[in-house]
Amino acid sequence: MIGAPLGALFVEGEIAGLFSGAALTAAMIRVEAALAEAEAEAGVIPAEAGRAIAEGLAGLEIDPGALAEGTASAGVPVPALVAALRKALPEEAAAFVHWGATSQDIVDTALVLQYRAALGILEARAARLIAVLKAASEAHADLVMAARTRSQVATPITFGLRAARWAQPVIAEAAALPALRARLTVQFGGASGANTSVAPHGPAVSAGLAARLGLPDRPAWHTDRGAVQALGQWAARLGTGLAKMAGDLILLGRTGEVTAGIGGGSSTMPQKSNPVAAEAILTLTRLTATLAPALSAPHAEERDGAAWALEWLTLPQMLADTGAALAHAITLAETLRPDPAALRTPLDDGAALAEAASFALAPHLGRAEAQALVKEAAEADAPLIEALQRLTDAPVDWSALTPEAVIPACKAAAAQVFAAARP
């Protein structure tokens, strides 16, 4: 993660802190303590040893820097950590630390604890963004603007509906969180995933470990990385939704139709107010999308050090970037400033009413002839409705063909979007 000053826009402290050396070391110690208790309960290690380990590790802090040399040697911090834990415990209990476990059990379970904590933060931010966008959608439910398809003016819609569309992918990904969280489970398989050193107590130890850590239990998943991949894919999908909002605001800002955030000044052009937060969202979400495929690397045989370590480098970064992007998106949503006059300008020539005019004429002329007539009118040197009145005497209520006619449909469409939001 890049530091200051270049990283000021992109470094997310709260989630990044979950994956700091100190936080991860503390999480691994917590797993080792819970493991000793679970094994004592199952009769795998002496009850006295389990109690001594749990008591000795409670509140124990290990300097992650002290594990660096061992990590470089073993490719994983657990052997050095276990050695440090044993030094901190009574001799009779020290031998039972990490009994029957493998390094991957400890690292994966510790990371799952941090992943789930990160999801709690992301869920709260997503809920906040949805709430702010819902308020904006309702506040601007009657504010008409031009929809654009393939960069061209299409039909009238409302700014309220546009805000609802920004919320729509966030709502969908928030709804996916319970199932995603359920996939992030305890990991306990021992050296090669069969728990041979604690047989036949492996399932009991796994269940006890899961219960103490507040995690779902499941069979060892050393090389089944579907849950990790699903978490990364979720972050990438949410990022795509946030990028939609950011990109739209950049485009709307070019014409002054909508502004948001605190504009960034140019070093040489004092008239400019750059869309800094929106650009930061695009940067962060593009990075997340770029990193996501790395999680699909297959894990060979019973353990793959290279593919496993690749997750450490990518997924924490992705989650922190998603947290930063959500924070920027909330700021943008809270500071939306639509300009009614600027939003109305693309509608002034009436061209956006072409579809409505075609459907109004179709009962009288037939669909094909109605579309041909509207196309002819659109090419005339006059507002569309005025030109049509010159070209046909069809009994159409032209006064009903206004941009505001779309408001009820747009309100209904926006309400459908927010109806899907979790309470």
C-alpha cells in the first residue's frame, strides 16, 4: 500500500489496520489459544495444559517484527510464533501449543477472523451509502433530466431514478453478504488435511475451535479456495457498482448538470474543480478488479505455498480499497448538487420526446409510419413537438407529451430498487 503523500486518497486505515502485522499476530495468538481449549475439551491434550495455554496467551503481545526472520525462512510466520508462545508459557504446557495443527490452519483461521471483521465495516458503509442515495432519490424524484444511452440523449428520466440506479448494485451486494459470510469458516486439517495426528478427534476439535471463535464449522479447506475467491469477486462486483456512480458523476460534472464532493483545484488552471473523489473511486475499483483474478490460481496437491501467499498480497488490499471507495462514495452521495436548469437543457429541443411521440402517433398512423414521421420531424429546424404539429393532423394530445410525464414511472422504478434493500 502506497504511503503519504500519494496514498492519501487511497489508504483506508480502519480496514487496513485489520491486516497490520500486530493485528494478524494477535489473531493468530487468539486461534492458538482457542485451539488448546478445544483440544483439551476433546481430550486430545491434558485439561491442565489447555487451561494454562489459554490463560498464558490471554492478552499476550508478540512483536511481529520478531517473527520476520522466521517467516522469511519458513515462508509462513507460524513456526516462529509458536516458538515465541512456548517461551511465554509454563514448560509443562508449552509442549501442547499448536498440537496437531499445521501453519495453514492458524493463518487461514486468523485471516477469516479479519475478513469477517472487514465485512462488518464494509456492510455498515454500504448501508449508509444506500440510505443516503435513497434520501437523494426521494428528494429529487420530480427533477427531470435526460437519460443517455451509448452517450447520446435518449428519453427523459428523473434524477431520482438515476440515484436509485447508483444504489442498485450496492443493494444487491449487501444482500449477498450473509451467504458470503457463512462461507468464511474455521480451518483445521492438520499436516495434510486429514487430522491424522489427532484422529479420531479431528471433527470434535474443529467444532470446538469454531465455537470458541464464533465461526461456522466445516471440513478442512486447505486447497478449496472457493470462499476466498468468492470474497474477492464480491469486492470486485461492489467496486464495479461504485465505479458506475463515480463515472456518471464525472460525466455529469462536465456539463455542470450535477456536482458532488469537494472539488480539487488545478495547479495551473484556477477555473477548474477536479472530481477528485470520483476519480479516486475509479482508481481503487480498477485496482480491485485487476487483483481479483489472482485469487483464482489453483492450489496444487495438499498445499501450495505460492498460490496461498498470493492471497495474502491481494485480498487484504482489495478489501481495504473497497472500504476506501465506499467512504468516497458516501461523501459524494452526501454532497450531491444537481442543477435543475443544466439538467433541463438537453431536453429543451424536445428530441428526448421522440419515443413518446412515436407511441402517441402509432394508434393513428401505424408504428412504422409514426416512427418515420418522428424521424423527419427530428431533422427539422424546430423543436420536435412543434415540427410534428406541422407535419400531421393526427388527434394527439401534444400538451401531454412533456418530460414531466415520465415522473410517475420513474418513481415506481426507483421504489422497486429500494424495496430490495435489506431492512
